Amino acid sequence: MTKTIHQEVVFNASPLRIYEALTNSKQFGEVTGGAPTEISSEAGGSFTCFGGMIFGRNIELVPGKRIVQAWRVANWEEGIYSIAKFELKEQDSKTLLIFDHIGFPESDIEHLATGWGENYWSPLEKYLG
């Protein structure tokens, strides 16, 4: 059975603001403390972040609504990609980010589940003020 990471986080910003922070190279680099980042703005385009530790392809990009990526860690065996899906739902003046991550090596579940909070959600919340 495949393991799934499901997380829901509320941010005090609009869905489009969250989307841009996660898909704009300059902004995401700022979110993550200046780590080298390159993110294509098109579906099918590649991305690399955290200085090449994470990379993959954008499968679906719907501004202010959804990001779906074929996502992998550099030290995984070649050819292994997981799917990371970010759904953005407006709630009053805030955004509910519903995140699902599937298809990763089962031995990485704890590390990845913790890593999303430490490396994405907390820095993003701080960046948004």
C-alpha cells in the first residue's frame, strides 16, 4: 500500500499570493532563505530548488488554484518521482492549502512529512508576514 502525506495549512494571504510564492523562482528563493531556485512558469516545465536537492516537472499549474508536480529528492534512485499536489482554497481573506504527496519511498515518510512543515509551510508563513 502506498503511503500518503496529507497536510492542511491556513495562510493569511490570497490563493494567488500563495501560488506565486510557490511558483516564482525569485519569491521561492526568498521564502527558502536564498537557496538557488529555478521554477518554470509553464506546465511541463522543470523546477529545481534548495540548491538542486529537490527537482522535477510541473504537471499542472492553475494560477491561484492548483499546483501539481512530479517531485523528487536528488538522492532517490534514478527514475523515482513522487506527486506533490497543492490545492488552494479561499477562506474569507485567508487561504487553505490542501497538500497531498504520494508515490515516494515509504522509508522517507517521516522525513518528508516533517520537511514540508519545516522547509515550506513555516518559511512561507514567515515570508508572507
